[in-house]
Amino acid sequence: VLLEVKDEGVGIPESAKAVVTQKFYRYGNEETRSKKGTGLGLYIVKELVNLHRGSMQILDNTPRGTIFKVFLPA
């Protein structure tokens, strides 16, 4: 089963893709951030995918944004 979510936000830099699913990780500067959050969203997704023995990919959504692909065994 493939679940694909696309957004047209600012995107995730290549250097952050490897760590963006870590617990409490938030990309950017906390001093200038305008949006609140805990840094738990993608961590929870990753943990649920792992519990179901699936995998997840984070890709660029050209020209802007991110594509999240979740693969789960049927």
C-alpha cells in the first residue's frame, strides 16, 4: 500500500531530510519562527510506519514543497 502526501510549502533541505523524523526536531531558527509546533509530527508518523513494518521516503516536490511517501505491506 502506498500513501503519498504532497505539500507546496518551503520544502525540506537535503541536509535535514535524514534528521527531520527525529523526536522534537524542528528545522530552522526558534528565534525567528512564526509557527508553533513540538517537532513530534513526523517522528510519530515514522514510529507508526515502523510498527507496521513499512518504510517512508521524503522527496522534493518540484518546484516547491515536499512529497512524503509511506509504503506499508498489504
